[in-house]
Amino acid sequence: MHSTERHRRILELMAETGFLSFRQLEKAIQASPATLRRDLDKLAGAGDIERVHGGARLLRPMAGESSQPMLGGIPFHVNIHKNPDAKKAIGKAAAALCDEGEGVMIDGGSTTLQMCSYIEGKDLQVLTNSLHLVSALLPQKGTKVLVPSGAVFPEQNIILSPSGEDGMPQFMASKLFMGASAVGPDGPLQDDILLVAAERRLIERADQVILLVDSSKFHRASGIVVCGLSAIDIIVTDDRISDDSVKMVEDAGVTLIVAK
């Protein structure tokens, strides 16, 4: 492949998420690591991309492309209508795990959003990257809301750092509530590397990691692994979870809460 074609392909790949890891690049384009590094250097020199730790991020859109950053996966406005009753039950059960006055982190997602109405009155301090959660929590008297810095990704309505930098306030939490696009034997998965990187940083700041997923998430296992299944402390799901999935969770030593 000629260098011009490689550069075009690199920009096409990067346009999908705004960020491309070097490992992804090596898998996508048949060229030596040295050649790919030179390609990135040339694109960076032209002002198209910025080299960051582990890869590169897009600085300006390709011709005909939107400048708005994009994430992979199902858009929020679609996901919110999937299994609403199960998600509401899961959100209520998860909120019951919050102690009055504690500091928690709630990652963006259609299931974690369902916690909001049930934590009112607990006087929590909540760090969230979700604008949907911010809108739901701000009217609550006594609930304090913190948000990170970064770019807004409209398909999920969350705030992330496209360059992979840590834009989170210096905040340590007793609990992290997070979702996933799927759950398999290797752990929770997401469809986008930026989401994975952000959630890994959240996990490092939490004493306890609580995964909120409806039972349909156990029926598919494609995506990028966020962490090992055993790194999760509690999984909250609905009563349609299969026996095989229950066994998988229990074998990993994870506490399972079935919401009804």
C-alpha cells in the first residue's frame, strides 16, 4: 500500500472514534511498526492528528466529514427504549446500595440513568460524565454533582477526553456504578476504546465496582474488555438472566443481585 493510501486509511479509521491506538493501527494496516510510526509523524506534522500516549487522535475532520467527535456503539436515544422495565428495576436495586452522604461515581448509560430518581434524599456527592444524569440530578436538593472536562459526544451525551487524558476531578469514590455493552467470561465489554479508557480510569478511583446490566447483555460477548470479570464486586441484573450466566458470574466470585 502506497503511503498516500495508508494515510487516507489511517484518517478513515480515526474518523470513526476520534482516537486510534497503535495496536489497532497495526491490526488494520499491513505495514511495519516503523512505517506506521513514520505515517503518524507525517500526519501529525501536517496538523491532521496529534500523537498521544498509545496512539493518536484526530485534530480536524476529513473532507465531507463532521467535526463532531463520534463514538462506536448503539446511540443513547436507541438504547434507552430497550428493556425499560428491567433497567428501571436494576436502577432501583442499585440505588439501594448507596449509603446516605457518600461519594459515588455513576458512569453514563441508559441503565445507570435509572438510578437517579431513587437516590434523591440520600445527599450523595455524584461524579458523572453523563449529561443525561446531570439533568436528572441537578433538581435534587442535597445531591451534589461533579463533571469531568473533555469533549461532549452527542450520540451518548457523555463527556470524554478524546486524547485519552484524565479530565476527572481529584475524586475518590466508595462505589462506581457502570454499565456495559456486553458481559462475557473475560469481563464487561464496550464498543469504543474511548469508553474503555474512561471506565478504566474510573475503576482505579473506586473502592467498589458495581456493574448494572440487563440480562440481554449476557447473550452477546463482542467488544473491548474493560476489566476482568473478577474485578467487578457486584453485578445487578434482572430476573431473565440464564442459569449459565448466573454460574459464570458466581464462578468469578462476583456477588449477583437480581432485581425484580
